Amino acid sequence: MADGPGRRMEFGRHMISVVIPTYQEADSIQEVIRRTAVALAQSGEEYELIVVDDKSGDGTAELAENLSGEFRVRVLRRAGRLGLASAVVDGWRVARGDLLAVIDGDLQHPPEILAALAAALRRSDADLAVASRYVAGGATSGWKFSRRVISWGATHLAATILPLKIAAVSDPMSGMFVVRASAVARSELAPLGYKILLEVLAKGRIERVVEVPYQFEERTRGSSKLGLWQYGEYLGHLARLSIATGQLRSWFAYSLVGLSGALIDIGLICWMAGIVSGGAVRAVPVAVEAALVWNFLWNENATFTGRHEHRDAKAACASRLWLYHKVCLPGAILNAALTLVLVLHGVRVPFAAAAGVALDGGVNLLFNVPAIWRIWIPRVPVACTRAAEQVQRA
Ligand SMILES: Nc1nc2c(ncn2[C@@H]2O[C@H](COP(=O)(O)OP(=O)(O)OP(=O)(O)O)[C@@H](O)[C@H]2O)c(=O)[nH]1
Ligand SMILES: [Mg+2]
């Protein structure tokens, strides 16, 4: 990016710059600053803290400034509530470290984990260290069932819309991570809403990732800023990223392939049902398999062309075909079963076949897209490490 956050950080000091975005966090900001500063200093990491406050009006900015004599903290004041993720980008813009980080200002992220994330990057050649709730040792404490469902849905939606970009991490919704400034140096970061990590994964040059488990604490002070508006912004952000990353084009190709496979399936069943003894019962499995292979070949040679290494190595292609069968098997079985049940109950063959492929497509769309696309995604190596190990070793 021309004047983006990483520009100056490419030549940044050996230091971590931590942005704390705040909107009305007067009850917790001082403790966040204290604990973060102490944890980083104890781990031997030089640091600076940048509180980016959106005109909270409850004294958050002043409380943070009051600690500037004691800790290396400064406050960036913005004119009004402009969004969490853009606050982080604005903070990174004035940051001076070679590592850029973010942590919430409400104590839901244990600040001590930041030291582990920084240590993980210092000790490896990874570009990004993410605090994850979804690897062994990670957790969310006290979340209601509805919040768990929303979080799972949001993560799955992102993995469905941007599978090529976020497949590498277990918790792409995480709000605590550290990235090398050089990895976002040339990225035009322009996030909408809350999810700054999505923006970094989609636009940054991220070749290796480390994950550190952590427990997302319950909010005990202040109030949540997450509301319907933020959910809407999230959808807008995903749409924007799908265009910016070119994944909308892949999606278009993938959908066309799926549609053509559906027509092959229906056409073959109708044609074979009339000419083969045993009718639909024999035709259905043959047609479902033929459509599966058809889809695979087009995805292999058109949708994801150039995305996989050793394209012409037969063994690699055969192993992808095998994987494709494994991932698509549940949908294919449901497809065949529904088509046959409907035919045996007197539904006309074309309608029964159409219902079968619709069910198959629906199952894949809802649950399977990330797994299917991952077959063609070059692996981003992800290491998982325990927080304690990293701090000790640093
Ligand atoms: N600068 C700035 N900070 C924000 C904005 N919205 C939220 N924040 C801060 O971002 C952090 C995370 O926001 P929360 O509302 O706690 O979001 P959450 O942790 O996903 O939701 P809860 O679990 O309900 O607290 C907090 O430090 C907020 O004060 C914003 O528009 N601008
Ligand atoms: Mg919170």
C-alpha cells in the first residue's frame, strides 16, 4: 500500500506496537494498559501501546492518558464512533514497531497472551500469530447458546465466502493477534466493522501462521458494543472482501460448474430411466457419480486452475479426486436416496432428480464449501503452540 500501516514499519524498530481500540471502556482501560505493559516488559519485548478512542465521552481517553507517565502509552482520538477495525488500522498507521498487535479494551482478552503471541513470532518465521478459542486449550467462557451459534455461523460464513483466504486459521474472528508489519506493508487495508483479522488474512502476505490457545473471558465491566449494526457491517465487509480478493469470480465459476453438474445428473437419470432395465434404481447412482466426476474435472481444470502445485502429477490429481469423493459423499448419498424415495412414491423422474440435486447442493453449500475448496488450496503452514511454552522460551 502506498501510505498504509506497514510502509514505515517495514523499517520499524524491534518492538511491538499494540493498538487498543476503545469505545466507552472507562471501567477497564487502565487495567488493560497496566497488565499489557507489564506482561510485555516481563517477556523482554520492547513495546508501545496506542489507545484509539472514538470520542467515548466517559473519560476512557483521559484515563489512558493519565498512565502515559508510567507506561509507554499514547492516545489517538477520533471524531466519533467509526468502527473497531478502522480504529486498529489508524493506530497501526502511527505505530513504529516491526510487530503490530491488537487487543480489546474490556479485559475479555487476557493481556498476558499477547506476550506469548509476540514470542511465537520472534521465535519462528511465521507472519501472523493468532490467539485462538478453537484449538486445544482454548475456550469461550460463559457464552450463551445463542452467542455460540452466532459465532459459529459467522465463522462458517466467512469460511464459505472466502475459503481460499481464511482456511488456514481456526479462529478467523479472533480480536487478538500479532502480525509482522512487513506482511501488511503493501496491503490496502480498508476494513468495515469489527473483524480486522479477516482483512489481514484476506489482504496481507501471510505465508505462515502460529496459533496460541486462550480463553475468551466473560465481560464483567462496561457494556458490549456489538449490535445489529455490527452484524450488518460484517456482511458488508465479507461482500467487499469477496470482490477485492477475486474470490467472487471463483465463486461464480464454482456455481456454474455445480449448475452444469446438476443438469448432467437430472438429464442422465431421465435418459437412463427410460432405456435401462431397472429404470431409475440403476440410473440414479450412475448419474450421481457421473455428475460428481464432471464437477471435479471442471473444478480441477477451470475453477481452481493454477491454484495447486504439481497440476499434471497424476498421483496428486487422483488423491484430490479421492478427497473430493470423501467430502461430497454425504450430499451424494442424500441426493440418491431422496431421488429414489420420490420415484418409488410416484413422483415423476425429472422432479425427483431435481429435488435430489437441490438437497445435495444445499448440503454442500451450507456445510461443505470450505472443505471442498480446501482440496485445491495450497496449505498455509499453521503451528499451534501453548502460551506458557512461548513465554518461557522467550
Ligand atoms: N475505537 C473504537 N473501538 C470500538 C468500537 N466498537 C467497539 N470498540 C472496542 O472494541 C473492543 C471490542 O468490542 P466489544 O463490544 O467488547 O466486542 P466483543 O468483545 O466482540 O463483544 P462482547 O463479548 O459483547 O463484549 C472493545 O475494546 C470496544 O471498546 C468503535 O467503533 N471504535
Ligand atoms: Mg468485548
